[in-house]
Amino acid sequence: MIVVLGLGYYMFKGDKASPLAENPETASEEPVLAVPFGSGKFTADSNASILRWTGKKTLVPGWEDSGTIKLISGDVSVSDGILVESTFVIDMGSIEAETTGMGKNESMLTTHLKSADFFDVEKYPTSQFSITGILPTEDVAGYLVSGNLTLKGKTNPIIFPITIVEDGSSIRMSGVSVVDRTQFDVRFGSGKFFQNLGDALIDDEFTLKLDIVGTILEENLE
């Protein structure tokens, strides 16, 4: 999903500043990426990559549910320094709870997350992320990525920071993205839509901790 920054690392590893976009917080319909890089393709390793999610109950101190979700694929193609294609696909059916705030019932939570109350994986088996821009930050190996996230059939722009570590042609990216689930019609337990929830009130925001591994191959793209 977010692995595109691996490609961004190579694009910006020189001293040139990025002419990325005037406002990286605004995702556009047409991906734009002007960079001092020839042509090449970044591919994520879906077996080595993992996303870890965390959700909380708003009024219960210390209550945290957490688990994992898998990446199906992630590819970014660049030709003559211009982004040609960027698609990252997540397997929503792989979502799994590893821990819960009550310390049990992980399988029950997994089933609930897959239901229509939350991500409705039978109807929406995948989600997708497409990059619209990347921007180097002042942090060492730090970047800011913006793009469009499609979840439950709804698309919204998101922006988040990430750190990239290179080892030859292999790249590992790590970071945390915060997602407002209500923007994607995930309303269960939300105080925006339901009243008097008490301890059942669930935070509208959940986090995705990214650990993405992939490789980049420089090549001529027709």
C-alpha cells in the first residue's frame, strides 16, 4: 500500500529538491511526480511486508485492540522521471485481531471486523492505495507521502510520514498512518452517528503501522 516511498528514496537520494506538489496534503485525481530519476519499477514483497492496525475505545483508558492485515501487491512504475502507475492492493479478508482490550475473544473480534458492521470484506474484499506525491522531510531518511485510499468503495486523500532504509536494491519502509474510519463509512461504535454509547464508544481513528519490504529495478519502460 505505502511502499511507493521506496521508489521515492531513489528518486530523491541526490541533493535536488523535490518539485513534487505545491500542496502535498491535497491528493489529485491524476498522479503527479516529477523527479530526477530515469525509469524503473518498484515492487513490494507481499510475503515479507505486513501492516499492523490498532484501535481504541475512547472512554476506556488503556483499552487497545490490535492485529495484522496483509498486502496483496504493490507496484510503482516511473518513466523519464514521471510517475506512470502506482497501485497497492490490501487483502481485507486477511484482517486479524491478535490482542484485545479485554485480553480474550480475538477470534470473535476478527469475525466482527470482517462483518458489515466494520469492513464488510465479503462485499469489499480488497482496499487500494494510489500515490499522488512524495516529499523529502528534514528527518534522516524521512519522507511525506500523499495519495488516495479506497476502502469500502469510498476514496479519500491521506498523508503520512515514513522512514526508508536501503540495502542495495532492497528497501524497508516503516511508519504510522492514522485513518479516520468514518470517512469510509465504518460507523460502528462511532460517537458521530450514535448516542449514549458509554464504554462501547470506539475511537473514529485507527492506526496502521507499516513494515514494507520491496526491491527496485532500474529499467527502460516503454
